[in-house]
Amino acid sequence: MNPPPPAPLTGIALIPVTEAAVTALREMACLIWPVAYAGIIPGSQIDYMLEWMYAEESIHREMAEESIAYHWIITGGEKIGFLAAGPVAAGAPCPLNKCYLLPEHQRCGHGSAAIDALASLVSAAGATSIELRVNRENAPAIAFYRKNGFEVYATDCRPIGGGFVMDDYLMRRELAG
């Protein structure tokens, strides 16, 4: 007897985060980050980076002045994560600045579907690739990105203030032209 086929994935939608929803985005980041980075970076660095990267004024500035588009990752009408990408320019790489799912929605295909949706979106706008930074100690995230067509092309370690550094792999996924 053959095993039953796997259940189909619920569709994923990328819906723009509005200026009015920045507080909700920050709240979601504060739920995700302590789990995502436990054992990878110290709690004090998690707190520092949340205040630095997810202060509401920082997100508003990125949206308004830096052409970074935040999107909710939605399935079944539920917000299960978010990503931020941009700026997008024809003939250039598109930075993927943030990509996070709530822990209970990881490892079931939603992240891969979100990356594919983003790839379609930025490819249609003329981007040549998607590039990102990932902590070199974050083995689950590195494996996820490799599974989704990203390859390491460099390393970078830079101070971010507060006595902390970001020690990252730089990864890239080429987009079909």
C-alpha cells in the first residue's frame, strides 16, 4: 500500500506592510528573534539588534527613504511572518534585508514559498539576483537558503555598535533573465 500524498501547502501571499502596521511588525519581530537567535548570539545582542533594526522610526525610515518594502507573509488569511527587500532596480541585485516566520510555521514550506514569491516579484521588476546576509553560526538558516538556491559568495564581519558585530555569510540567488 502506498503512503498518502503529502497535504498540499496552503498558498502564500506577500502583502505590503503599511505604515500603520509597523507596530504589529515590530511586535512580531520581538516574538521571532529570541527563538531564532537563541544559542547563536547572546541575549544582550538580540535585545540590542531588535532596538536598532526594529525601532518603529527605523522601519518607517527604511520604507520612506531607503525604498525597502516590507511584506507580511500570509497563509490562510493569517500573518505568519514578514520579509523586507529592496531597493529593487532593473539590472541590479535586490537585497533581502529580513525574512522571518513565526516558529510554528517553519519547516513546512511556507518560507520557501515566500522566497519564490519574492523572486517572482523582484525578477518582474528587473532584479538580476537576490542577496542577503546570514549569521555564520545560523546553520538552520544557511541550510534553508541553500535549499532555496542561494550560494555563499563572501563573508563579512562588521561592528554594529554596542560592542557587537555581525559576522555573516553573504549569499546570492541568481534570477532567471
